[in-house]
Amino acid sequence: MDAQGNLEHSTHRAGAPASSTARTGDSEQRTVLEAGAPKPLDMHVHIVGNGARGSGCWMKVGTAHRPLAAFMLRHIGVGVSTHAPEFDEAYANHLAKLVRESSLSAAVILAQDEVYDANGRKLDFGSFHVPNDYIFKLAREHPEFLPAASIHPARADALDQLDRCLEAGAVMLKLLPNCHNVNCSDARYKKFWERMAAAKLPLLAHTGGEHTVPVFDKKLADPRVLRLPLECGVTVIAAHCATKSGLTDPDYFHVLGEMFAQHPNLYADTSAFNTPIRGRNIHACLREPFASRLVHGSDYPVPIFGHWAWLQRFVDWSNFRRCELVGNVLEKDYQLKLAMGFPPEHFTRAWSLLRSP
């Protein structure tokens, strides 16, 4: 990325590594895959930054969210304040280290576009921004990272931006409809979805409640707003399986299950399932119609704890204690889900969905 923030062509290409080796040596964890099989992939990992050294990122953490933001950083072990000039570099380097020292082969890192109204006017809303240029830069610098772009389809230059990101090597597009103010079934976005479908670029769309970043329109958390991109042929991954984040949120989990029968190109991820509320449908996720449509994601840097899984008897005491001793939060999320009963293919299925430039 040059001083003007122009995209350079990404040399990083998505692909499934040839083999995997267990990190812990526990045969019961099923972490060893056969030679030639793809290694596990985390396809839901957030990048954040303050932009102090030119990354283009910004953060606006409100008073109510400051304790949570500080706790997240302590939990993942970055060791640098969000106000520090070196924060952006420290965050990215620490994340790359966690991926290297885990059972994962790679992590899909997510850009975060700004918020626009339906007419393409940028709004002063949102708590953080991560430019596409920065994501591609990190993917060039770290072989552990695969770049996912973020483009609000109401932008006047949305199609141009999409073509630029495809050329730069985007493997996926990420949006939070309820936070970005994107009604994905708005007919004005049809050309955007058709271009994505033609390029085989999947859409990772937030579904269900949200309490980490500001919500613009709660109604857009409903997975049914994703019908138009699905009908246009886009492979859509419903983040969080449309589950509740807070006690008062609507639960769209069973709505999502009904949608699987109508849309063979619809998938979902298990990101943030090791939090108090989102993971309460684990048993249903291990059965059809969910089991064959789910992919692994952590939602890093969202905290990972095994207490909720143990209290709900999704994991036994010995596995809970074993996982709690894992200091690497990406590895902990992976090991907890293995202990819950998610099969090896759950952690590798995303390879078949991502765009390979």
C-alpha cells in the first residue's frame, strides 16, 4: 500500500495446506488430519487499529464499551494500549503469532467499511473502521492471513471497489447488515450481488444480536434479509448462526435452519460460540440441517471461555480443565469445539467456500 492508500496486487493466495500436525499430542482431540487433507481454518478474525502510523484504521470506543475493549485486549494478550502508536503493528504481529502456534493453517482477516445510508451518503456512525488496503497489506506481510474485504453496496463506487478488491486477492466479503445499515435484499444492490456471484466471492454477513459494536437497525439482524444475494447466486455465510447475543435479542437460529432447505448456497459459522448465550444451540448444530452447513470461526478478539460449555454440559470436566490451560485463545476455541463434538470437516469446510484468486 502506498502513501495514497492505493491497492497493490496481493501475492497471497488462498489454498489448503497439505498436512497438519497436532499441537498438544492428545489423540482424543482429533487434531491430526490425514496427509494431503486441508488444515483447520479460522474464517472469522477481526483486525482493529488506531491509525497512528498510517494504517487508515480508526476506533471510537464509547464510555460504555471501554471496559469490554480493555478486557478483550488483556484476554488475547496483545500487551499494548489501543492509544499506543505501535498498537496496529503489535495487534497484527500478535495475531499472526497465535495462528502460527495453533493447529490452524490460516485466518481470514476482516476489513470493516464505514456506514452509509441507502443513497450512498457516508454517516458518522460506528465504532471502528479497517480499510481494505490495510487488510491486503497485512496479507502480503503475513502468510498466515487471508484477506476479506468490506464494501457497503450503497457506495457510489461500490462496483469499482469490488473489482479492485477482487484484483487484489479478496477471498471473501464481510458486512454487518444491522451495523452497516445494509438491507441486503434492497433491489438497488442486485448488480453488486451478481458481480460477487460471478466472481465466486462469498459473503460473510452478521446475523443475530450484536452488543460489541453499535447497531444501526436491529431488524437487519434477521437472516431473511439475505434472500436477494442468495437468489443472485452468492455463497452466503451467516455469522453466529443467527443466534442471540443478549438476553433480549430475537433468536433467529431456527429461521436459519428453515432457510437451509431453500438455499443450498447458504452456510453459517460458529463464531463467538464460547460466550454465554450464542453457543446454547450446540446440540442442534451437530445435527442436520446445520452440521453440513457450518464452518469454523472464532470472532477473535471476542473472549473465549469454556465455562459456558461446561455449565451447559457440552463438554465434560476433564476437557474443560484441559482447554482452560491453553493460553492461545485461537487454539482454545478450536479445542473446545473439538471437545463439543464438531468433526474435523467443520474446521476445513471453509476452504471450499472461499474464493481462490
